[in-house]
Amino acid sequence: MYHNPVLLKQSVDDLVTNPDGIYVDCTFGGGGHSREILSRLSDKGRLFSFDQDLDALKNAIDDPRFTLINQNFRFLENSLLIYGISQVDGILADLGVSSHQFDEAERGFSTRSNAPLDMRMNVMQGLDAKRVINDYDEEQLADIFYYYGELREARKLARDIVHHRKIKSINTTEDLKKLFSYLPPHKVNKFYAQLFQAIRIEVNQELEVLKEMLVQSYTILKPEGRLVVISYHSLEDRLVKRFLKNGMFEGEPERDIYGNYKKAFELVKSKAIIPDDREIEENSRARSAKMRTGIKV
């Protein structure tokens, strides 16, 4: 299977309120969410799905209501305008890396396989993990590890990498992992997950892309349109939670004399939805998922 969609029914239940409406799936992947959305639409409904990964194009759905756009969802608004779409009824974004990308060893996303340091979701872009590890200076690496991987020992990790690459280039995932072979076994899995996450976020500019998509989503959603986002780590979820609350990523909104502020969205549920035990058992990658849904005010 290319990708096992997470929180499939719950997300589409929240998303589709008008069978005749126009919807967007920001992360097409294997098409699981898109197929479920199409099953809820009438003949008048339309679905536009985005994916920057060329591999995902092989999963395109043969349906006159469906359009697959080979583009990063940071270009959401302009890409839809090309098709004459300025407003939509709902937007779904299932963030993170697809099962296919993890399972394709040569993509370099997985900590389990020895592969070239790549981690690009769009293989046509220039920046890859090898360039980050071998070309970024010590301060840049430390910031990436600290802010994107939440690794407390970020400074030391950056120093170790810079020292080693003066002797020999770091070209593969195993080259990188060998630098930290001194770690105690019980810390290895979590450490590498955080390290690879940090590098991947930098390579794909994931947090900046997410911010751009969220801002554009508010612009193109119709009043009472719905935004559904499934995130997989606290950095993403924090941005989504804050944006759905007040339309901002940092700082505080202006309040009136009564202490009230203008809301961007009404939350469908106050707390994030998480997969149940059965889904996690069937799909281990669902264990860290959190889904939040907002209705545009």
C-alpha cells in the first residue's frame, strides 16, 4: 500500500458538509483521503488535490470531478486560481511523510535503512539532507537540531558533525548515525527520530510551508468553510492550534475593552482528535497523529 490514511472517516466527516461543494486535499499521497471525499460528493462536487511528489502522480484518480495538481501546497491559492477557483468549502491537510516515502529506502527518510542523505519530498528541488549536513555551519545546524528536533544537546551534535566532515564527507544515513554510536541503546530510537525530523523539516521547509498554507486557507475558505489538519509532532500541532484559535502564530490578538478578540475559526471540538487503539494497532504511524478542525468565522 502506498499510504494508509490516518483518521480517514473522522477527517472526512468533519470536512464534507456540502455534497455539491468544492474541496481541497493538500496532501494527496496514495489518494486515500481523496477517494473518501469523492465518495461523499454529488455529480456537482469538485475536488482539487495537491502533491509535490512525482511518485504520487501514479495514483491519480480517474474521475471528472477530480483534479490532481503536482505542486507544493504552499502555492494553494495561486494554483487554484489557474482553474478559476477563488473560494472553497473545505480544505484537508494530512501533514508529514507518507508511508511510501518512509518505505522507499533510497529517499533517505527512514532511520532503519542505509541510504543517501536526501529527505526531499520534491526530488526536483536543490536542497537535500546531504547539503544541510555538509554545508551548513555549526550555528545553523545547532539551531535546526534545537528548534526542529527539540534536542537539548544540539550544540554538541553540531560540533561533532562539523568536526567529522572536515575529515570525511557525510553522505549516507549510516554515515550520520555512526557519529553518535556512543549513545546508550535505550536512547537511540528516540534520538534518531528527533534528529531525522529536524533535518527533514529544514530540507522541506515544512513549518514555513504549513504557515503559508494556513494563511491562504483562511483567505480562500467560504464563510463557514472547514479546515481539517492532521499533524504528527508538537511543532506542527502548536502552529495549527494557535492559528485556529486566533489566526496568528505568535503574539496576542487585539482585544476590545471587554477582553474579547476576533476569532478566525470556531473549533468543532475543543481538544484534538486522536486515533483509537485499533487504528494505531493497524497503522503504527497513526500513534502520534492529532486532528483539529476549524469552521471559518
